[in-house]
Amino acid sequence: MNYRILGAALAMVAVALTSSSAQILEQVLVKVNGEIITKTDLEARQIAALRQRNPNFRPDNDAALQKALSEVTPGVIVDAIDEMLMVQRGKELGYTLNNERFTSIVENIKKENKIESDEALQAALKQEGMTMADLRRQLERTMLVQQVQQTEVLQKLQVTDTEMKVYYDANKDEFATVPQVTLREITINVPVTAQGVNVAQDDAAKAKAEEVRAKIVAGEPFPRLAADYSDSGSKANGGLVGPLSKSDLSDELQNAIAGLKTGDVTPVLRTARGYQIIKIENLQDTTTKSFEDARAEIADKIASGKRQGEFVKFIAKLRAEAIIDWKNDEIKKAYEVGIKQQESQP
């Protein structure tokens, strides 16, 4: 749990609550299994949703505000009711936030926000119109939702060996390593002037490159020769370049090293800069994890794919069993729009 984000969310809720009039506090929009959502509750969530979407949101006029609210309200009211249903389910299962767990979370909040004492935390909460009891209620709701999701959805996800094998056979590319190569290079530059390349300088650079290559073949250390002769920036590192994905290499370089093995050296190559010698320092061809080695990764991938589907079924069951008593037709319509938006998502 990110306690800093949680603290910011609680602060926004508190601001909304303390700025509401007594009349707004009493306006009930909907009852869910006898538990109410008020206009104040909804407005607090709307504010949080607008700020999450755009922290700098400042509507120019009422029309802009109403448009923004109409966009976020369907999702907000659906989330509010779904959260309430999961909290109720958590209470039915007997989950509670005990004192030890609450104390641990509070200590983490203080640490994350560099709050030195309980008194300082209480003062910070007071500035937002909250008390420790308010904080505890919000933390308990969050814990109940997480615990219900874990028990009712995550723990019931099962991935069979057959599913894993089918996934592996159909998606072997996901478990393949990318071919990589680590090179050492020595580059001898050929000066270029406004008149182009001087033939004599080109010949001299080529001869120097051939001389350096002969030293390499004779057994002199490539890193030392790179430091002594190379005009590339890599000379400081003994000419070392990489590891690189083979696909990142130019077509010319891929052709030049095709068929070479680790330790092999190319002939002197003509490049745009001059002449170059390449040594294959390390070559890693494409490999594919075996099914057994990839088993845990496959299980995670399949479970991730199932998780959303299982949650949708679980929350649909809670909705179907709930007694939802609407007190506001406009909010009911927004809820129905939010449900349709969810159903239209992949």
C-alpha cells in the first residue's frame, strides 16, 4: 500500500466533508443493503477523481465543470457501490483491522511523511478536519477491500498444467532470449575536407588499419591496441561495445560478422568514418526457456489474464445479491451508464 497516496486521498475527502453544509450531509443518494451513500460522499469521490485525472484541473465555467463531472460520475458511483459491497462482504467474513495492524500502518504513514510523533499526526489530520478515528475507518475499509479480493478472487485462481502447456506452445517467442553480441572495435579515421577524401590519406589509414590487424592476429592484446590506435570513443574502454541486440546493428555490420564465432576478428572494413576492425568478444544466440524453467512465469501470465475476469464475475454476484434502493434518479442513470462502460471494456 502506498501510504503517501492514501494520505493525499484522505486529505481530499476531508476537505470535501468539511466544506459541505448540514443540508448536503443529509442528502441520501442510494442505500446499499441498508448502508447509505450521501451527496457529500459522492462529491468527495468526484473531487478525488477529477484531481487524479488532472491535478491542475481548474474549470473555466460551470459548463466545463458539469461536463467533467458527467464524465467521471458513472465510474465514481460504480466504484463507490462496489467498494461498499466488498466492505460489507469483508465484515460478513469477520475481517477487522486489529490494533496491532492499525498501529503498524500508522507508523508507516508517519515514516513515509516524515511525521515525528502521534501528536504531530493528529495535528496534521486536524488540519484536514479528520481524527484518528476517521483515519482508522478509512484504513479498515481499504484493508477489507484488499482482503476480500485476496480471499474471494486471487486465492481461487487455479492454473492447470494443461493450460500452461497450451500457453507455452502458443507463445514460445515470449520465452526466447534476444540474440546479443559484445564487440571490440578499432577505428582509424580518414579525414574529410570540403574537397572530399584525399586518396593518399585514405591509403595511409587503410595501411595503418591493416598493420593493426596484423598485430591482433599475431596475438597482441586487442584492448591495448585499441587504446593506442583507435579513433573511437570506445578506446578508453579497450574498444569494448555492448552487449548489443543483433537487430540494433547496421545491415553492413551484421553481414560483416555473419558466421563469426567468439574471438574471431573481421577483415579491415571500410566505413563512413574510415577503416574499422571488429572482434567478437561474446556471442549469445537465441535460446528458449524450457517449459519447466518457464513454469512460474507462465502461471503468472495466465493468472493475470484470469484475474480481471474472475473479479468481474465476483462483483457481478455481489451486485445481483444486493438490495440497492435508489433515492436519486440521475445518480441511478449515471450508475447504469458506468456499468455499461465497464461491460464494453475488453
